[in-house]
Amino acid sequence: MTASGDQQMTSTTAAESLTLPTGKILAHRDGFAGHVVFNNPERHNAVSLEMWDAAEQALSTFASDDRVRVVILSGAGGKAFVSGADISKFEKERGSKDATEHYNARLKVVYDTIEKYPKPTIAMIDGHCIGGGLNLAACCDLRLCSAKSRFAMPAAKLALGYPYDAIRRLINAVGAAAAKQLMFTAKSFDADTALRLGLVQEVADDALEARVGALAETIAGNAPLTIKAMKFISTQVLEPDPAKRDLSRCDELVGACFASEDYVEGRQAFMEKRKPQFQGR
């Protein structure tokens, strides 16, 4: 970036925390990145209904904040990303048929929100990523992990049922045969295997946070309207029901890119051999 561009990029770097109804979900904006942290390390970041509600609130806030161009999801404590549902809450939250149906409905809303989120999402995985945590990671656009991370879909060892969307996401991430092997065997696998399967895009040994930060900064520095269009179109490509694909919206978003001030800036910056200063308009 030019000197003025560098000043602009750093002028919004002051971290701003969100006030949420539980301390087990932490959220803050740091520059152009919104962070959602699952903060239940004593239970390997197992998630309760209250936590899902707070995570949805944080995601909604970041979605409507034009300063946020990418959202990073992570787990606190350095031992786990998310390990699934908090079993200690099962009696209260899933102790009856009605309670279970309510829990599953709320969970589906959050997963769908992340999968169809209007901005790029990155899962920063440091440690165990198991069951519902693996599903959560698969909802994200990109996944980076530390070398110590391990993954598993242990449903077959626990006689649990996994819904269509969870299996669809895993198949989209690693392919049908690999997904079936992971599900049928219920075996855990390491970071190198996750990279080979395409579940994660990078294994960052001892610099996971720095690598995720650099990726987020690269994404944030690109044209927001183009990123928005590509993100939405990607969700439509992956929509299994052709009747539900909004192709007119895809065309509208592409047209908005070509009609934007950023399109003019991008061409000028290319001709002047400098980095563009995109404004998202």
C-alpha cells in the first residue's frame, strides 16, 4: 500500500469488544477482522445453547458492520477448537423431546448462518476439532490449523445420528469417499491428514495466529464488493437444489462490481503500478 493507504488500513485497528450475554463466547473487532472465540476451555470448548445464541449475536453484529471484512472463529485455551455439545447441559437443554428439537433448531440456524455468511469466514483450529466442532469448521470458508490439531467425527462410536446438512458439508470439504471413511470408521486423524484431504488449507506449526492474521489481512485488502459477490455465488454453486439458487442476485452482485468506484480505482492502481485503496463502494 501507499503511505496514505497504510495509514488508512491501521486507522481502524483498535480492538473493540462486544458485550454478550455469556462470557463463554468472546467477540471483538480488530481492524478489519471480527473474532468469535468459543471460551469454555475447561470442557474443551464444548458448546451450550446459551453459547450458540451468543455466537449468533456476535455474527449478526459483524455482518452489519462495514468495517468488518472477514470473520475468524477460534477456541480458547490452546487445546481445542470446539469439541461439540456440552454434555453437562444435556439434562437441561436436551432432556426432553421438545427441548431436543428446540436445541437442534437453534443449532441449525447458527450453522446455516455461518455457511451462508455474507463475509469470508476462517476457522482457526488449535487442538481438538471433534463432532459438532468439525461440522462448525466445515461451515467456514477456510480452515487453518496447528500441527498438534486432531479431528474426528465420532458419531458411529456413540450411536448418534448426524443430519443431512452436516454430512453434506463434510462431503463438500473432503469428497464423498474420504467423508464416508471418516464417518464409518469414526477414527481420529492428524493435521497432515486433514491437509491431504483438503479439510484444512494450511498447517501452521507454531505461528497459527500470525498465519490466520496474514490471511485475513490479505482478504481484507481486496475489493469488498468482489469478495461479497464471490462469497454469495459460491453459496449458490453449493446449493443442492437448483430451484433455490438465486442466479438473478448473482448477476446483480457482479454488475455492482463493475459499476463501483472500486472498479475504477482497481484499473487506475494497475496502470499506476500501485496497490489499490478499495472502499467497498
